Amino acid sequence: MQSKIKIALIGYGKMGQEIEALCKDSEIFEIVSISYKNKDESLDLEGIAKADVALDFTSKDVVLKNIQEVSKLGVNMVVGTTGWSDSLDEVKKIIEKNKIGFIYSPNFSVGVNIFFKMMDNAIKLFAKLPEYDAYGLEIHHKAKKDSPSGTALKIASKIKGLNFTSIRAGRNPGFHEVVFDSEADGITLSHQAYNRVGFAKGALMAAEFIKNKKGVYSFEDIL
Ligand SMILES: NC(=O)c1ccc[n+]([C@@H]2O[C@H](COP(=O)([O-])OP(=O)(O)OC[C@H]3O[C@@H](n4cnc5c(N)ncnc54)[C@H](OP(=O)(O)O)[C@@H]3O)[C@@H](O)[C@H]2O)c1
């Protein structure tokens, strides 16, 4: 029997616990370390060193420090934490220097990545039709710290001059919508996450992908 992929969880909030639940009876993954069960704890460097892949779902305040520490150990990483995209060049240098494998995405849901591909197609079609304006909306639960979301920023990077609104209220795990609107009609593309299972499954898919690789990848490289 093939040995299981050893996972170190960094961050034990909503996403960390969702990933832990998926690994519980898994024949492919086992959790060997959990960091930050309490915010006051430091990284479990001893445990992380024994892992094949470390998965970071923490916050923008600590993710860069985690990337530095984990890459020094030579352990590959999956980073789902959002809000650090301005530091991507700095992170790429750290990864190259320490020769690890690194995969990141603001959204590890396979469904959202299909939504991105549908949007790319729509953007190409609407580029020839200036009578259509594009606008967008995203809704996330009130505890989400970053606004706009990493996914919204990615959508905005695809459409010039996009008018976008972010709502933080209630319990929604993630809703993104783009509307192409004209005098005559409107076309709406949207994605609604019903829970966090899709993000957690995608993050584990990314862990399997990055296990024996070096270099920087985004989730789109898998799909
Ligand atoms: N890529 C994706 O598919 C995807 C999907 C969902 C969420 N996300 C992102 O993933 C991140 C985590 O989301 P979540 O919903 O799991 O958040 P969460 O429930 O708030 O959990 C965050 C975890 O990180 C810890 N943490 C936060 N700041 C810390 C700090 N400065 N030092 C040490 N530990 C710290 C928290 O500890 P405490 O509990 O003690 O605060 C908690 O264990 C966010 O950036 C979110 O936007 C990404």
C-alpha cells in the first residue's frame, strides 16, 4: 500500500477544520501537524518538518511569515490565505531561493475556476459589443476579513473598469456574480458556494499535485 500524503495544517479556523474533517477517514491524506489551534501558539516547526505538504489558511497578517519559515524547512506549500497578492514577487523569490514547490489560489473551488473560464469566454465575446457594461457583486459572511475578496480582485483584473460591490454580512460562504448589461438585455454569470467543502477538496487536490514538484504554480495549472 502506498504511504499517505502527510499534511501540516497551518490555521485551524473554518477552513483548517474543514480540511481536517476531509482527511479523517482518508486513504490518501493524513494530518501530522496543526499550527495555531490558538493564535498565541507559534508555528509547529518540528511537526511541519515531517510533512510532505503544509496547507496555509490563516490571515494576511501572518501568511508571509509562515511562507518564510516553512520554505526554510524545505516543505512544499499550498496557500489558500488571501490578501497578500501585492507580495507575490517577494514570495516567488523566497520559493526560488529555498527550492520548494508552492501552489496558491484565492479560490480552490473547482466550480469557481470553471466560472472563471466561462467568464474569460464571455469577456472575449463582449469585447466586440461596447453597448454592454459589466458590473459585479460578491457576498461573504460577516467574519471574512478581506474586502474585496481575492476572487473578486481576480475578476476585476480581467475586466477593465469593472464596477464592483462587496457585501460582508450574514453567513454566506461565498457568492460572486458578473452582469453584462445593455439597453436591450442583460446576461448574468454567477457562482454560489453552498459550504466550504469545495474549497477544502480543491486544496487537497493541490496538495497531491505539488507534493513532488518545485516552483510556483497557481490552481489554474492543475485544471
Ligand atoms: N483559497 C480558498 O479557496 C479559500 C477559501 C476560504 C477561505 N480562504 C481564505 O483562507 C483564510 C482563512 O479562512 P478561514 O475562513 O479559515 O478563517 P478563520 O476561520 O478566521 O481561521 C483563520 C485561522 O488562522 C489563525 N490566524 C489568523 N491570524 C493569525 C495570526 N496573526 N497569527 C496566528 N494565527 C492566526 C486563526 O486563529 P484564531 O482562531 O485564534 O484567530 C485561525 O486558526 C482567509 O484568508 C480566507 O480569505 C481561502
